[in-house]
Amino acid sequence: MTMKLTVLDHPLVDHKLTVLRDKNTPSSLFRRLVSELVTLEAYEATRDLAVEDVPVETPVAPTVGKRIAGPRPLIVPILRAGLGMLDGMTSLLPTAEVGFLGMKRDESTLDIITYANRLPDDLSGRQCFLLDPMLATGGTLVAAIHYLHERGAKTITSLNIIAAPEGIKRLRETVDPSIDFHVLTCALDDHLNEQAYIVPGLGDAGDRLYGVV
Ligand code: URA
């Protein structure tokens, strides 16, 4: 078993997600809710972050605390919609480095095209966090996971807002079984429609984040 799946189960997540799904929710509120959901998700996603002991002096006595161990964790939003998740993630993990991966689906062939890459070549020892709100067919995430793994990533964790069962199945069947990775989502929805939109979903996350109509 290479894939760990976590579907968040929390009243705050459910409430915020319902407002997010509403087609009448404006972009400004949509962006804020995405940030808040990611921050809640990030708390779970960083549970296994490596830490090291560090001496600290309180006003009362010296003691030993913990701090996030190096090398710095790497946050990788997948452009464009993943960018909407970046603030929520960095607010909880401000010392992380941020890289970018531009991947999109060719709407006619449904193939994944990598059109931008601003990541360190060597990811040895790096704990990597991929951000992409909609895990639909899973094609983008499969490509991104293989990409990070080939460059030596130590751990790969994907934060999503909504996932489709078809995408989860594809990850299980297509990602190289030697790769361990963790997928978190705020909801696991019903299915994909013929246009590969998640049902009930929330529509096109990029358009709703950035106000394209
Ligand atoms: N991407 C989106 O933005 N929405 C979906 O429902 C599926 C993929």
C-alpha cells in the first residue's frame, strides 16, 4: 500500500466547504474560504513533519523544545488553481520554500501538459507538499508525484479540497507502487461528469478563484 488517503472530518471543514460549493459565493469570499480550508488541512498534512531538538530558555528555566528540521519543507502549488491555496499553507508553515509547477489538462485530449517548472533540481531529503484544489481525473497529480519522486523527494503529500473517486482510483492504479505518498482532501465527492468536472464539486476552481466568467 503506497497511498495514504485522509478525508477530513470536521464541522468547520464541512461548513466552509458548503459555502465554497455555493454557485452564488463571490470570488472574494471563495478565496478566503479556500485559504481557511487549506490552513485546517495543513494542520493534518504536517503531522509527520520531521522535527529536531533545540535548546530554549524560558523566563524560568532552560529546557529542550522542538523545531522543524532542515532541509526546509517545499510547498508546490500546481498552477493556476493551486496558487489559491498557497496563502493558507504558508500561514501555517512560513519557513517553507515555495516552488511552482505549471500543469494543465488539454481539454480535448485530457492529457497533462507541463508548461512551467520553478523547482530545485535536487529534492533529496525534502518534504514536499503539492497544492491543487480539485483532484478530478488524477492525471495532473500522477505526473506531479512522479516528477517530485524522480528528483529525490523524501515525502510527498498532496492537499486537495475536493477529490473524485475516479481520481483516487487512478492514483492507486497508476502511481509507481514503490512511491509512498499521502493525499488529503476536505471531501470525496460522487463522480466525474463527461467534461471531467467533479459532481457535485464546485465548478471550475481556477475560474471561481480568479473571477473568470
Ligand atoms: N477542475 C476544476 O476546477 N473543477 C472540477 O470539477 C474538475 C477539475
